[in-house]
Amino acid sequence: MILKIKDLREDNDLTQAQIADILMCDQSLYSKYERGERDIPLRLLIILSEYYNVSLDYLVGRTNKKDINI
């Protein structure tokens, strides 16, 4: 699965540490999520989709449409 979490983070000029704080996890764990070394739990994907105001489908690479009202 190709996650768009790194692109979204960089597009919003955020650090891994800032996103890790939002997700209440360690920065090194979040880094592994971005690199695909660990599967990110659904509850964290939901938090990120709400934070970035994008659909879960966009976040996990199932569509290129960011709109959550599809």
C-alpha cells in the first residue's frame, strides 16, 4: 500500500515529530509508518484523514481525489 502521509506532511510543512505528537506516538514509529516498515493502524489513518481533511481512500492511495465528499 502506498500511503500519501509523507507527501501530505511535507506539503503542510510539518515535521515527523509534529505529526507523531498529533498521533500520540513516538517519532521513530511514525517514521516507520512513512517508510512502510510498519502498518499504520486504522485509527491513526482516520486521525490523519481528519487532520488533513482528505478521504481515507486518498490517504491510502486508492484515489487521487482528496475530496472527502465523494
